[in-house]
Amino acid sequence: MAAVRWFIAIVVLAGICWLFPIFHVVPLKTVTAEKAAETFDATQFADNFWTNQLVPAISKSVKADVLLPAIQADPAAAKKKFSRSVGLSESYFYFLSGTGRVVAVSDDEISLAITSGSTNAEVSLQAGLIFGDAIRDGTGLLNASDYPNSQDFNDISAALDHIVETRVLPALHAQAKIGATVSFAGCAEVDDESTDLKPLKVIPVQAEVR
Amino acid sequence: MKTNWFKLALAVLAAITILLLPQASPAQTASKGKIAVVVSTLNNPWFVVLADTAKARAVELGYDATIFDSQNDTAKEASHFENVIAGGYKAILFNPTDANGSIANVEKAKAAGIPVFCIDREINSTNAATSQMLSDSYSGCVKLGQYFVKTVGKQGEYAELLGIVGDNNTWNRSKGFHSVVDRYPGLKMVAQQSGDFDRAKGLEVMESILQAHPNIKAVFCGNDAMAMGAYQALVTAGKDKQVKVFGFDGADEVVKMIAEGKIAATGMQFPKTMARKSAEFADEYIKGERDFPQKVPVPVELVTPENVAKYGDYGKK
């Protein structure tokens, strides 16, 4: 009788454990995959942002032939009207587009004259290694407050800079010869009002050479 | 006569009693309530400046302010929050010890109706604190990285002293620096160790790095306290002329050392600006304002021997 009672008890216990398992055995691969899915993918994000938000926003950027004369005439007024800044920063950004003639070429920059008849470098397209947050912060499309962990937000910056280096600059370097015409769009970061803006240093998000 | 002596004694006694009564100071009389300043550590002059400035601005704005030192310990920080919540404080100006570990404390305060304003260090949540005033460590270290390459060159061995591993600033600084330096394959990081943002630990870690890697050309430190510790180790080893030290914070002592040519550069974080603005946000909240940006980036400026004259007293002169 005792053996039967033990048998029944074990069967009941097994049944309870089957219905309400104390623990789950999950393959390590599944856990790793789930963890990876939770991790913010800055490269993927930057890729989507570039295509779906940044490029379409170029149509709303200030035209270089409007901005440059405005800066010449009154830098403070131009800053107020056309720039944006982040947080308590003294530095500010312009998001601009335009067309210029190549007047100088080096490994690190392609210099453009914007004004008709000018031979001076008025815009310098940055064409070396790209660093910093000009693309991320220059358009106002992305906001730090939307990212609980600022490391994710910073990773976006690095990923966007990488896109500039890999998608925009190779063709620019290959085709931009002195005298060529370049249609461009990009972001310029200005440290403060004492910064020399001749030329305005622009990190290109788009550059088409004709 | 007896009556007169008695009256005189009574008068003197009354006068003494009045003199001995605790007098309310003008500030106390006009106090708008209590504000707590909970700071990760006071074992670092930079954080002392941060906490003192926050307190001073809160007092200027008419509040009683008290500083609570968490000693880089989340358990102590939790205990401070319990006391602050029970103590009827109207707002907390908060420098967290841990980006993840401090979230629960902020949520407790929020549940108790007390707004929390993070200063300098963030928590990994965008719906717990009322606002977070944060140094843009990443961008600051991108600038430091560029200056590092310019002054150290594109070839050579270097070391890195990380801050507290659980703090986002540690990684934002490291990642900003490496986003630049790693692009130069000739620059090889031969050691990367945590010095916990601490001067003594920075010295100790630097001593062991120097023994294993005597040929390094530079050391990048995640804060100025570790940079001072590292410099001390280099002086002891007779390598202070060989190894360039880069810090981050803008501590007054380091700014002076840059002017003296002892340290190569630092990132100025403006603790006074952040602390004052956070106290002002708390005041606005208490007065009824509810619309605050969740994250307010505060820029970091590169301080080098070329521009050091413009900086001092934890900011721009």
C-alpha cells in the first residue's frame, strides 16, 4: 500500500511540474539571439534614417546662395534665422544645399565657389575622415531625448559618419576635378561666432558631380 | 529695594532667555522649501564643485538645500532617496552613481511626487527623471581624440584609463575617443584598465601599466582625477616627459597643469553651468512649469596649451 501511495504521489507531483514547470531550459543560442534583437542596431537605424528621413529633408535645407550672403551681411542674424543648436551649446549647425564650381581639390576637402564669377573657396566639402555629430544634430530630425541610453544616440553619429565616408566621398573624390560643377547638400558645424566661415566647412550627405 | 532687585533679576533673565532663543535666519524665514542635492561622490573636487554650486543656486533661489554624498555606492544612494522622500523635500538635484542601478531610486521619488533633475550623469530611462542635464562627453572626446592624433602622431603605443564601468559617461568618453583614434592603425592601445574615476586608483593602475608597457607615448584618462594620478605615476617613474597625459573634466588643478606643460589636454565640462541650470529647472518646476526637455546636452570644450588662458574656475573665464 505504501508503495502505491508513493507512486501516486510521484505521479501527481510530476503532473504538477509538467503543468507548472519550476524552470525552463532554453537553448543558449535562443537567448543570445533574443539579446541581440533587444540591442539597438545603430547601423541599421542610420541606414533607414539616411534613406527615409535625411535625403527627403534636403528639399527643406537652406540654399547656399541664400545662406552665404546672409552670413557675410550679418552672421548673428544668419545664425538666428537659419541655424539650429543643441542643448546649452554655443556651437550651432547649418543644413544647406546648393551648387558650386570646384576651385581646389585635396585628400581632405573639395573647395567650391558658389557665387557666380567667384574663384574663392566659399564652401569646403569635408572629404577626409569624418568625425563628430554634424549629420546627426545638424538637421533637427533626431533628438537625444528619444534615446534612454546616450551611447545608442552616439552610435548613430558614428554610423552616419561612416555612411558619408562609404557612400558619398568615393564618387566625389573620383569625379571632382577643378572646374567641375558639384550639386551638394550637407551639414556644417560652427564652434562659435568667432569661427572663420570662409569657407564654410560642410560634411556632405549628397554630392553629384557634373 | 528687595522688589527692585527681584524685578531687575526677572528683566535680566527675560533678556537672556530672548537672546538664547533660536533665531530664524532671513533665508529660513523666506524658505520656499527643501531641495536635496544627491551626488555620486564628494571624493573628487569636480563633484564637490558640482554639488556646492547646485546647493548655492538653490539657496539663492530661496530654498534650504542639503547635500547627500552617495560615496559611489548605489545602496547609500537608495538610502538617501528614502530619507529625502520621507523628509518632505520638494525636488532632487541628482548626480547618479549608476546609469541602470539608479533608475529605481528616481522612480521611487517620482512615485512620491518629487521631481528629479539629473546632472552630468544620465540614467538609462527617459520617463523617470523630469529632466537630465548632461555633458556631451562623446563629442568632447571626439575633439580630444583629434587633438590626441595631432599631438601624439599617427604611430605609437598608448594606454587608456577607463572610469567606473557601470557609468555611461565612461563609455561615451571612451567611444568618442576611439571613434577617432581607432581610424589610425599605427596607434596601438596596449592597455585599457579601469581606474574608477579615482586619483589613487589611477596612480596605481598607471604604475602597473608602465611596468608592462614602458614604451607608451600617451595615456588617455576618462577623467581628470585619474589623469592627475597617472601623471604622478609618470613623475615617479621618470617618464613624465615621454608620456603625454590627456584628461577629461576641466578640473582647476588640471587646467593649471596644462598651462605648466604637465598635462596635454582636457575636456572642459562646465559643472557650474549644469548645476546652476538644474537648480533653476527645479525652481521652475516647483512654480508650476511642467514642460522640460528630457535631455539637455551641455557642450564640452577642448582645453589645450594654446587656449588654456581662456579657462579656469571650472569654466570659461
